[in-house]
Amino acid sequence: MDLTDIEASSYILCDNQGRLDQLKTHIEAVTNLASADEKAVIFLDCEGRDLGRIDGKLGLVQLGIESKIYLIDVIAFPKAIAIVKEILEDPVLEKIVWDGRSDYAELWHGHGIDLNPVIDLQLVQVYRLCGGSPGPKGFIALMGMSTAFSRLNFRERICIDLDRLTTGLPTCRAAG
């Protein structure tokens, strides 16, 4: 098995009930391991046309759970949106996004999904860079994920990479 096979085996296309059942089973296993002090973590991204805008159309919901990535095709299998709603509204699951503004808008306005709890890593990055204070004109500049990552120093990048490999959550433990 080469790297391509390993990568391909971590992606699961959910375009039928059997694959959605597989996703639900995985979610149940993850939430059963969560404690009162530590929520289960999933990563979320949405794709579609003009997400969050009038006449926008959700096409694909991507959920990263542990080492698996579920690609939920809501166009091919519209019944999937009910399962997506159940997962994204689960208070035990902490949803991690990067710049989730359009995703939030589409999920709420287009499908009545109240995404909660959620951590937007772009906002965490902005807070970290500005120390929680707005800029001189009262605004805070947003940046893309690749730009934010490229501005990290080498030690922070290594720490994030190590954390991603061990926990799946891109945070950095305090250096000793």
C-alpha cells in the first residue's frame, strides 16, 4: 500500500444511506469518548455555489473526524442534510473551521442548522496576532490560512505540525 492508497482510504464519500450510517457510527464512538471537561473535536468545511448568499447552493459538507474525512454530497443524497444537522448541532462535538462566515450563513439561512459550539481558527489567529485589541482604525485584518501559517515562526510551525499529527487539533502546547 503506497501513500496514495493510504490517503484515499481516509476519504469516505457519503452519497448513500450506508455511508451515512458509517458516519453516524463514527460520530457516536467519538462522542462516547468525550468527557465533561473535553469535547470531541471535528473539522468542518463546506463547498458550494455562492454559499451564504441569496440563491447560494450547498453541495458538499466535509467533516474531519480523527483520521477520516467524510465528504457528504448533499446534492446526490439530499436526505444527508438531516444527519448533517444532527451532527453540527450536537453540543458535545466542538466544530473547528477556518473563516466559517459563508459556511455559517449557508447552514443557518439555507438549512436551519445552528452550528454550536464552534471555534473559528481564523479568529483565534487574529486574536493571537493583535493581542485582543483592534487596529488603529478599529479594524482587524483577516488573512487566508496559508498566509497565516507562512507568518508563523519555525518553532510554532513544528509545534502545530506535531500537534496535528498527535491530536488532530492544530494548537500548540506551551514550550518548556
